[in-house]
Amino acid sequence: MKTDLEIQKDVIDELKWESYIKSSDIGVAVSNGVVTLSGTVDLFSKKKSIENAAYRVAGVRAVAEDIKVQFGPTFVKSDTEIAQAVLNGLKWHSIIPQDKIKIKVEDGWVTTTGEVEWMYEKNAVKNAIENIIGVKGVSNLITLKLRDRVDTSDVKRKIEDSFKRNATIDADNIFIESINNKVVLKGTVRSYAEKRDAEHAAWNAQGVTIVENNLEVRVPVAY
């Protein structure tokens, strides 16, 4: 098992691979496998890249992110400008049902509401907004449309099959409970990245509107 110092070094090294991020501006602290990130960046997309880089490191059990987005004069935009840029940005994504999405911008923070059919549509909205200049953060409050009662055994089988196909997921230690449109994941995984991959696979099952991810990250002990 990695020590906190080893994890800290690996996270710092991983950040150095993000060429457009100045890793020296980011603080990395680790306690019991939980990584705390601090510092400032000039784009919200950089903030997300830093967080994702930390999640990729083996041994990381969770990430507490306290990175602030501070813009220089070139990047400062009014809420009206940001709102217009968001609307224009969403038009370029054919999978996003724009007529079902509402946007609110306050002090650079974008809040999305509405109802969509699929989780990938909800994620597409957030991904489209994160790269827009002037955005400080995104609250994605879009909900999924409640579907008719689905065959829970079929949903469970499809998720299990997806886990087995995914090279990053150890399906043997994951247990799935399907109740109507809700899926509950239990058991253990080897990394936080594996936990996220398992949740992503569950969301992709047709009919699922709620995923409760109770997977516990247990880092394998090296002998």
C-alpha cells in the first residue's frame, strides 16, 4: 500500500503531464489516501483537469478540491455574455435537447435545470459549459425523466455484462441491486477511478434514473 507521501509525489508528477497547467501553482496534500487540492487557475476546464488527474493516481481514495477560478482582465465576462456563450455553445452539440434545458448565470456560476431522457445528455450539457471562458463553476441540476417500470433483472444483467467488458473494473467484488429505476452499487474497488467507471457503466443501462454508488475504495496491499 502506498504511503501518503508516495501518493502526493505521484499526484504532483501526474499534474506535470497536464501541459497547459502550471503545476507549481497547485497545492497537493494527502491524508489517509484523501487528496486535497488547492490553488488558483484561470479556466474552469483547468480545474476539472487537475481533479481528474488526481483521480487517475493509484492509491487515491477520494479528492477534496479547493481550487479557485480567478480570471485575468482578458477572461472577465459579464453574466449576460456568459449566458449567451453557453446558449451558443449548446447549439453545437446535436445530442443536447436544447428546448428542455434552462440556463441561469450568477457571478460567473452557471446553473442548469430541466429534464432529459439520458444521463449522457445531462453530462454533455456540463461538458459543453465547462470550457467556456468566464465560467467559474457549474451546478448541473438537470433531472432524468422517470420512465415506466423496467425489468430489474434485465438491467442488473446488462450492468454486470458491462462491468466484465471493462478492463478497468474488477466485477467480482461489485454487487448490484436494482429496484425499479434505481441501481445500488455495493462492494469494493481498487481505486476511485474504478469506482467512477462502475457508476458510469450503471448510468448507461436503459431505464436507470438513479444510481447510488456505495462502493468502497480499498487499495490492494503489495507484498
